[in-house]
Amino acid sequence: MPRLSKKTMFAIEAVLDVAFHVGDHPVRSGDITERQRIPKRYLEQVLQHLVRAGILSGKRGPRGGYRLGRDKEQITLGEVVRVVRKLEAETEPSDLSVGSPLAHEVVWPMWEKLRDDMMSQLDTITIEELCQQARAKGLRTVQNRLHATQVVL
């Protein structure tokens, strides 16, 4: 099956983190790095591409950070994956001379169809649905954890 690359996982986690934790202030990349344990060198590159694609919006400066570019009901997992695939295609050269005629005529077309089918499925999953799953699993935002702690005290 098509593999889930580190960059793809980091992009999904970053978008989901922003959707899950955004409040009055934008989500800082350092907070995403800390919560999701994403290496900063990967995160910054991925965040820039997500902003260019309109999935996130970025604000520079001391009170800067990231917000979703659109409502979380309108952003699909497929969009996020496509951003990273494009990024990876730019940085990883492909050699079309590799492989036999059997690979080019049978294996690659079958693989492309599987990937297209998977992308169609990813296009049906929204960031809002993933946030709902996170809440159903008992995951809380930083604001909710702070509020719960204050209530207990």
C-alpha cells in the first residue's frame, strides 16, 4: 500500500493540533513541536506549504502562530496529504527509467489506482471528524486541561 511518510504524518498532526488547540490566540509552532514531538526542521517546512495551500493561515511576530485557513468541516485529510505529496515530489527525484515493461504496464497502473482509491476515501474525512474522534477518545485541549485543573483546585 502507499506508505504514510513522516512528513505526511507530521502534516496531519500539525493541522489537527491547530484545529484542536486554537483559541483566542494562534497556535505557536513551538507548542505543536512540543505536543506532537515533531522535529522543528520538518514542521516549519510543512507548515509553510500548508499555509501556501490555504489549509492554514499564519501570522508572524511575538503573538503569531497558525490558525485553520477554513472551517475544519471544509478541510479534508486528502487535501493535507496532497500538499505533502507535492512537497515530496519536489524534493525526491523520480527516475522513470527504473523498472521493467511489466512494472510500467501492470504494476505501476495498479498501484496508481490503489492510491487514487485511497485519496478518494481521504477526501471524505474532515479535520472536524478527527477532532470529534480525539474528543471521543478523551483527549483534551490545553485550555480544557487548564480549566479542569482550575475546577479541581
